[in-house]
Amino acid sequence: MGVADDADRDFQIQLARLEHALGRVADDAAEPDQQVTAAEQAAITAGEAGAAFDRLVRESGGGGQ
């Protein structure tokens, strides 16, 4: 397993975490405080997914840098 494979795996994990967090935000049965907490977590996870994507692009030889 190469470095780019590790980066791809990390990116896929972050995307799954983001999907889960967004599902919690959209949960109509959740209390407002729970939805706010889920939205905060989704924002954090989106940042982490972005960083994982940047790493994936870098380690796969893309990005033009």
C-alpha cells in the first residue's frame, strides 16, 4: 500500500464522517441543541476532509506545486 493509497483511505474515512455528521444535522427528531452540536462537528469534519483531499492531491502528484 503506497502513500497515495493511505491518503485516499484517509480521505474516504473523512468523507464518511462528514456524511454521518450531516445526517445528524438533518435529523428532524433531534433536539435543536443536538443539531447545533452536529453542525459544529460537520464544520470541523469538513475542514478535516478538505485537508485529507489536499494531502491526496499532493501525494498523488497533482496540484501543480
